[in-house]
Amino acid sequence: MGVSRRISRRKFCSASAAAAVTALASPLPVLAQSAARIVVIGGGFGGASCARALKQIDPKLQVTLVEPNRTFTACPFSNNVIAGLRSIEEQKFGYDKIAASGITVVALEATTINAAARTVGLADGTSLSYDRLVLSPGIELRFDALPGYDEAAAAKMPHAWKAGEQTLLLRKQLEAMDDGGLVVIAAPANPFRCPPGPYERACLIAHYLKTKKPRSKLIILDAKDTFSKQRLFQNAWKELYPGMVEWISLSQGGKVNAVDPATNTLITDFGNHTAQVANVIPPQRAGRIAAIAGATDNTGWCAIDPVTFESRSAPNIHVIGDACLAGAMPKSAFSANAQAKTCANAIATLVAGGSPAAPKLINTCYSLAAPDYGISIAGVYHPKNGLLADVEGAGGVSPLEASRDFRAREADYAQSWFATITAEVFG
Amino acid sequence: MKALRAVIGLATVMASSLPVLAASDPPPGAASCSGCHSGGVTGSSVSRLNGRDAGEIATAMAGFRDGSLPATVMNRIAKGFSDDELRAMAAWLAAQK
């Protein structure tokens, strides 16, 4: 990695010295005389996109990206890794190009935020001053929400909902499982990261089982009665994996109330399921720093202004990506990237003293039912009644009736999207 | 390049009833396109839009919207935009490097 902690610290020290001078000279940020300082916390699809967009819109902006991990491991396509179709290395991206584009990358965790003083405290005790702060912290898995499911339990019953070691753990468990074993996926209630993700995962695990362990079975225990791309997924299960995938909805007793990691058991009102491989996707909330910043509401997520993505509760702090409540927009990498660019434009306008125009945003999410079988959901969104709402008449899912060639093209576009977006953000 | 952008920006403003934007500000929706269409990427089957002819982009979007041009997902996306919005997006994308 080209981003050494030493360089980051040095840059940061000079930035904070300059900030101190500014603070002494005037109680207000002096935007006309000095370039605005924008700090972005979180180096995933949202934060990294936003930092890059800010620098691209106005190279004079002082943009700092705070991200403790030296490597980003992407979630989209990580279900392919779980299914043995892809290497985890293809999911990994570094911050060298971002640093080379004039953005200061600070490889430390942000631990405190003082919204009144506009400072971010870092894990080493130093701090950064900002004119505008962007939070893109992704999700925190709630280890307090499902009895029996804590961090230790996740080592036995992986969530694999943050890509990396957990992805590989679930992969290893599937590889070690005997033919004829039972795989259970516990899917959470809304809202959560990647709404079609559990069902794509069911497809791709079934693809692995069908190929290598055809007597095995997969059950999805769901805390919901409906889910994203539902008919398309259900058709794909029937068509591609007949008799292998069973979905148990909330009203059929699918909600997991507790787990017992010692016996790999998932407990519902209607009975217990003991799995050879249990993939427990727990409830989630905004990444921790959002709560520290005072940007979360009682849902655990962040209410935002749909034009600027500025927090409803924490002034000068913008929240993008999975952590924000973006109305009709799903928590996806595509959404995070689109929100990041919209937020960057709004911030550039705000620091220049302007007033941002109402945006429109697009989301497109592909899922793979098999390596050559893609399905998608798309939407166009605009601010309405203080939220991001669907533009009526637009969006929707892939046709229920389509040729295998059509599905193959969508699978190809899914791959293309991943190659393009990761190049835009990290390349 | 600046002059070219200014001309395109002016043309956009004249052609549409949208609020006046600085030449560099993306019109509604345009910033989202590069998620798939930034192009020049190995392994991508999706076309690059930056620098492409504005008329070509606007015509394609209108075709996706009314169904005369077959698509997998662009038909669903194009329906979210008016004629004026599509023209503004096309002009902005054409002006991007």
C-alpha cells in the first residue's frame, strides 16, 4: 500500500495546524479564503466514491478519507465466493489510486465526533477539522438483537454479511459439509443491507450443492412475508434447483427468535432447525460512528435530507450509503455510489455558498440465480415529502418470462457493472 | 474545453425549461450513469457514455423509454425521465471527458 500511516499523519498534522490558525482567526469557517475541508469517514462504495467525486468536482477541496482498513473487501459478488465460483482476491481493492488522486487517506479509525467544533477524533488521539463531514460507515451487525447470536456465535454460525473472513468461513463450512446436509439461511426483517442478497445466496449455494452435494437441502428462515425480486427468485428455485430450496416466510413460522451455536440450532415459534451449516444474517443498524455523531434516530439508521444527504439531526454532517434512510432507495453498492456523487455535488455547491438543486438518483441491483442467469431490479428516485421516493412509472424487476439468453445477458451485465463501478471507485 | 462546455451548457439551457445549472453541475440523474457506463474497463460489456454524441444518447434513451429500442434494464430506467431531463443528461454526458 502506498498509504503509509506516517505520511497520513504528517498531512493530517499540517491540516490540523492550518485548521487551528483558521479557528483562531475567526469563529466561522473562512471558505472564501481557504479551500473547504471535507472529511469522509468510511472507504467503501459510498465513502470512496464520495471522496473521489469531491476531488473531481473541485480539485481545490481538501478531501480526507478516513478508513482503518488498508484493503476493502467488496460484498457484491461475495456470494460467488461462498459458492466456490470466485476467489476472494477478486473482491479486494486498495486505496493507492485514491491517495494518488490528491485525497489524503488516513488509515485510522474515527472514534469521536464533535459536531459543534467540527472535529473528528482518531484512534491515535489526534483529530481532524472539517467544514463538512460525510459519514459512509455502512452497517453494524446487531449482536444484541437475536438471543444467542453474538460475535462468538458468528464464528460458528457465520453471517457473511460483511465480506472477508466471514465469507471464507461460510465457504469452508459448505465445503466440509457431507452430501445430504442441511443448510439454513436466516434472513432478517427490513431494512437491511442488500435486500436481494439472502435469496441470491440461496441460489448460488444451491448451485454448489446441486453440482457437488446433490442430496443436500437449503432452507431460508425469513422474518418477512415478501422480499426483493421474489417471483423471479422463486421461479429460479423451481426451474434451476427443484426440490432443493425451501423458503419459510414469517407467517409460516420463519422468524428466527433465538439461536444455539453449541448445537447449530435455529429456534422459531414453529420448531427448531438444526443445520449442518447455519448462515445467520442478523438485524443491522448504521455503522457505529453514525450514532457517535448523533446522526442516528431511534431506528438505529440515519434520517437525511433527500437533496443534500445532510443529517436531519447533526448539522454539517452528511450520511450516505447503507447507513442512511434513503426512502425507497435500497441499501446497495449502486445506491451508495449514486448517493455519493449526488452528495458530493451538493457539498461542492454548499461550500461555494450555493443552494443545491433537487437531484434524481438511479439504482440497479443485479442478482445471480446461477452463474449465467441474472435478474435485476432498478429504480429512479427523487425527493418527495422529505424522502427519496420512487419516480412513478419507472423501475421494476426483470420480466418474469424471459429467454435464457436474456438471463445470460443480465448475468453478463452484472459482471460488467462490478468491473466498472470498482474501477470508478478504486481504479 | 471550457468554452465547449459553456456552449453545450448554454444549448441545454436554451433547449429546456429546467433550472439553470452551471455547466459542470450534473442535471438530475446524470451522476448515477457512471456506475455502469464510465467505460474503458476490461471485462465490461456496457458502453461508455462520456464524450459520446448528445443526440445519440438522447435518441437511445427515448427509444428505451417508448420500447422501440429493446433493452434489459434501460427501459425501466428511461421511464423515470422527461424529454427535457433526457436531453440535459445527454448534453452533460457528452461534455464529460
